[in-house]
Amino acid sequence: MKVKVVTDSGCGLSQAQAEHLGIGFLPLQVNVDSQQYLDGVDLDTQTLYRLLQEGKMPTTSQPPLYLEEELFEQYKKEGYTDLVAVNISSGLSSTNEVVQATAKRVGLNVHTLDIGTTLAIQRYLVIAAKQLVDQQKDPQEVIALLQKAVDTSEGYLIVDNLDHLAAGGRLTPLAAKLGGLLKIKPVLKVAKSTGGKVDSFDKVRTFNKALAKGIEQVEKAIQSGKEYEFFILNGNEDANSQKAYNLLHACAPNTNITVLDMFAVIACHTGLGSIGIQFIEKIEGVEYDEASICDR
């Protein structure tokens, strides 16, 4: 058995970073007007922010099928027999379903799970999967360890500009306009408990109250005696990111909190100024070192 870990750009890795880590990479597509980008290949977060600042309304779609077929055919020729696939939630994209179908056509065995989310949790799980495979763990054991962590993970998104949610069909244009006038800030949840879809958890006035509500839910969910990785996703708003960090640090003072830029394919839908808060239980035997990833 020869095993390859594969993922998509929902995890925020670039193609170069994934290749350095020995992870197979499938770029999600971002469409802006008539221009098509491959996320993590010819599009990064800073470029996406610039497009948003210009008033663009990007849309996203799954990785190109021809790239999946080429990549999996290559793995087959290299002697790989099995894939451990860690992809964006099936509630947000059909990527994982297509990966399974493509691998089957090529003749590769696929071991996978629905992670119920994306962003930093997907990033952690991908890196965990690679380390566990390198430790010679059986693919099914790897999936079981990932699933256990997924079952206790959660994530919240606080969105400042509702127009992008409306453009993506998450809100009606009228609701977005009224929400903006009333200064309503939705607290959105995406986790296993929401079926991997973005669901409205609460609506409050002012961004600060929304941040506090998200952190409050995290504090309620984490369990004493367990170790977690915490993440904050910064949608190009350092002041709010720092507020989120301070609030999270106050409720989890002795844990590691990683702050990352909001990943491009999600920022397409949440717009500028959004903040993400996620946590996942640490997997035994996995060492997460963000600095070594960002150096690439």
C-alpha cells in the first residue's frame, strides 16, 4: 500500500506549500467578471482583498475536473494505491464527492470523511493526516482519528458586509440592505452540527457584540482537561482580529491561538472585515507548526 494525502485550497495552503509538505493539492476556482483564477496557484488572499476593495463580487466553484484527473493519473503511475482525502465540507462544495468519483475511475482507493467545515480546521486536519500517514498508520485509522477531532470542533464567522452573502445566495438582497441599515451583524456557524453548511446562529447589533457572542459559544463548547488548537481568521481588519484574539485568550489563556488571513475562497463569500473563530481538539501524535508552513 502506498498512500497520498490530498486536499483542496479551502485549507488555505498554496500549491507550493502543499507540494513542499508532500500533500496533493486541488485548487478551487474563483471567478471575477470574466477572469478565472485557480486559488493558491495564481490567486492569493491579498490579491483577493484587492479585488474586493475594487468592489468586485467573486464567485467560487470546485477544482477543474481535468486537473483532478491528471493529478490522480500521475499518482497511479507513481505507484500510489490509496488516497486520504481531506476536503472542504460537502455542505459547501461537491469537491469531495467528485474527488471520490474521479479516484474510482482511475483505480485509486479513497479514504475520506466529511469534515463539516473548512478554513483552519481543514488546514489542521490535512497536516495531521500527512503526519499520521508518515507514522505508518493505516488510512482507516487516520480517518478515525480525524473524525474524532471533527466531532468536537466548531467554527463561527462574524460578517461585516452582508452584500457578499447576498450575492452567494445566503441572504436575499433586501435582507442584506435592511441588515446594513440596522447595523445587524450575523454570527454564522459552520460545523458538523450544521451539516457542514453555513447557518445563522445569532444576529446582534454591532460587530463587538457579535465577536463576544462567538467567543461565548467557544467558551461553552470547550471541555476542561482537553487540549485544543484555536484559530482566528482575519478578513483584512487587524483591529477586530486583535479584539477576537484578546477575548479568546481570556477564556483559553494557556492554549495556542493561531491568527491567519481569511482564506481567499471563503473571503469571496464573507467580504472584507469578516472574522472567523475556530477550534479543534488536538490529535495525539500531531505537531502543528504554522511558522514552518508560512515560510514557504
